[in-house]
Amino acid sequence: MRTEQHPSVREAYCAEANAPEPGNMANVILKDIKKVYPYAGGKAEKKKQAKGTGEKKANLQITEQGVVAVQAFNLDIADKEFIVLVGPSGCGKSTLLRMIAGLEEITEGELYIGDNMVNDVEPKNRDIAMVFQNYALYPHMTVFENMAFALKLRKVPKDEIKKKVREAAEILDITEYLDRKPKALSGGQRQRVAIGRAIVRQPQVFLMDEPLSNLDAKLRNQMRAEIIKLRQKVDTTFIYVTHDQTEAMTLGDRIVVMNDGFIQQIGTPQEVFDHPANIFVAGFIGSPQMNFFDAELVRSGDGYSVSVNGVQFGLSEEKQGLLRGRDIPQQEITLGIRPEHITVGEEGIPAMVDLSEMMGTSIHLHAAVNHTDVVVVVPTADVQDKGRSAFTHGMEVKLEFGGNVVHLFDKENGENLCL
Ligand SMILES: Nc1ncnc2c1ncn2[C@@H]1O[C@H](COP(=O)(O)OP(=O)(O)OP(=O)(O)O)[C@@H](O)[C@H]1O
Ligand SMILES: [Mg+2]
């Protein structure tokens, strides 16, 4: 059963009540955190589910103990850092956030907020504020009352509540809606109220679980920019969950890429984009997705090159040095190249045009290389006034790329050979 999409009023209340007065340091440390959801059913159910121990089914790691949602999770989040947890559906992002909030028990490992280990600290005493995907606003209260609720529980004087709510409303540009009930607001406005409710509490740590995923594309872009501004105004630690790699790239100081409950890579957006640790990260970060080819890494003495479909490509000195340093032998590999790094030229790998999508400033060209779909981003300026008709179905093209932009992955375990 998935629960995080529908935080109960009790949960929202827990996450709101009685938070201690704002402290100063809010680094968050996760040490070897593991989460196992025990089987809910009886023994027979357990046996049935555990059949084929260790087997992965639709992202579930099924074991004797239950479903392993997160494991071996180690992360040091600095005070005032903006961390984004990103990964596909079911990889354990919400589970992790809910453990930090205290809404989900930690099976193994240690969680520190500031200097305190908080594994057994009640959610209401953790000095965090959580914004859920579905807002979880109280429908019978006005916007003002929704935002004031937590402060009222804390017995903050009325004048001060008014001041704090007004300040937060100002930051989020929702002052004119303070007297309305949530049902009289648009999705974007409700989301602002949900964020406002968290801001007024001045928490040490802001937790946000896909706060923008209910919004349409335009509003999502707008709110993304709002969150960047918000971050500049309220200087605290943010832990933000999304499955959207664009959000991750634009918001995070560092991003944590997850898959199947494991961390795949931790780094700045640029690091993760330029030096993906493995094929999973390479394919997940970047849009359109990185292209992958079967290729051979050829070694001759101290030099390396790659051969794709019988076409030989040189590698940059830097890449060759990294391979030499690790004494990588000649072998079959998976070659990765981003669509922006391929050009259509006179020489290179022969490919057959399948279709082209006009995106405005660029054309996304889909071509087949030996039955593999390859996407190339061609700047519209490069084809001058031909536009969409520059590439027609069945046309033969040659794809070129430089030896500095390719990524080389181990065919067996998917790891980047040049790290
Ligand atoms: N209460 C629960 N009981 C059993 N298994 C659960 C429970 N909650 C989540 N899971 C499982 O744990 C795994 C991680 O779930 P989680 O909700 O953390 O994923 P997520 O990364 O947030 O996904 P999404 O992007 O879809 O929100 C999934 O396989 C999920 O089915
Ligand atoms: Mg989730």
C-alpha cells in the first residue's frame, strides 16, 4: 500500500505541531539507513511473497523480512544545502523523506538533525516542515487559518502570527487570497499556501515531496522559479524529492540519483551530467536521453580508440589517460553519446532517418543505426530555411562525434570506465 500521496490529517498535524523554536544548525546526516516494509499479511502471505528471495519484481526488492525500499543510504547534508533526491517511481524517495520527517520508522541506521540523533524523536519535535504533493490543506479553514495553524498550536502571540503569515504570504504572492478557502483556489495557489504553511514555522529543515507534480507544465516551470527565489529568501536546509530530472538539475546544489532503493550517484548537477557514474545515471539525467551503442574499446599499446559498426573513432587524450591509469583492457563496451554531441556530417556511422521533430530552436532527429534508435539534436539554424523538411524518412545520413564527448561503460556492470 502506498501512503505518501495521501498524508492523513493526523500526519499533517504531527508534522506541524509543537515544533521547537528555530535552532541554528541544520545539517542532516544519514548513516547506513535501511528501510524494510514488513509483510502485512499472515505467514502464508509472507511465504508467497518471499518466494524467490532477492528477486526483483517491478522495482520491489522482495526478501524474507519484507520489501526493502531503501538500503545502504549514506549522505551528509550540509547546513542550508539544497539537496534533491531524484529517481524513477518506486525507487524509495518518499520512503526516505518520510523517515527523515519521522512519519516512517527507520529499520536500520542512524539519522542526525543538527547534532542530535533523532531516530526515536517524535515528528513534531524534529523541527522540520514537510510539503506534500497533494497539499494536505485543511478544507474548512481559510488560507490565513491554514497558514496560522501551526503557530496557534505553538501558542505564538496573535500579533506575531499575523506578522509571520503576512510575511510568508508576501513572499509567495498570495496576500489577496488570505480570506479564501482552499477550494476557491487554483492548484498553483493551493501549492503556494502549502509552502506558506511550512515557511511560517521557520523550520530548520524543509522537506518537499514532489510539490509540483500536480501542476500543469507551465505552472510547474513558474513554481520551480519561485522555489529558487524562496530558497534565497528563507535560508534553511532543503531536501526535495522529484522524479523530474529537470527539477533536479535546476534546483539542487547537489543531487542524489536513486534506483531500486540504492544511491547511484551523489554530485552537483554538472558533475552528474558530465561524469555519470553508470549507465543508469547516464540515461536518467539529460533530455533527450543519452544514446547507447554496442561498441568495442580497442587498445594498441598505450593508445585507445573505439569502434562502432566498423567505424573507428579516436578518443581524447584525457579519456585515454584515464583508461591507461586503470589499465583497462581491450573489450566490448557500451558507448554513450548525448544527442547534442552528435552532428550530421560527411563521414561517420551510417544511419537511416526515421522521423524528425521540429522543436523550434532545434530539430530532434530520430535515426536507426543497425535497428537501434538514435536521437540527434540538430540546431535549426544549421539547416537554415529547410526546417522540418531537411530530413525525410528513409534518408541516409552519417553521424559524427568527437572523442572527448563519448562515455564508455562496462558492458557487464554498467560502470563508467573513465572515472
Ligand atoms: N507502506 C508500504 N508497505 C510496503 N511497501 C511499500 C510501502 N510504501 C512504499 N512501499 C514500497 O517501497 C518502495 C519505495 O516506495 P516509495 O514510495 O518510497 O517510492 P518513490 O520513489 O517515492 O516513488 P514515486 O516516485 O512513485 O512516488 C516501492 O517499491 C513501494 O512499493
Ligand atoms: Mg514518492
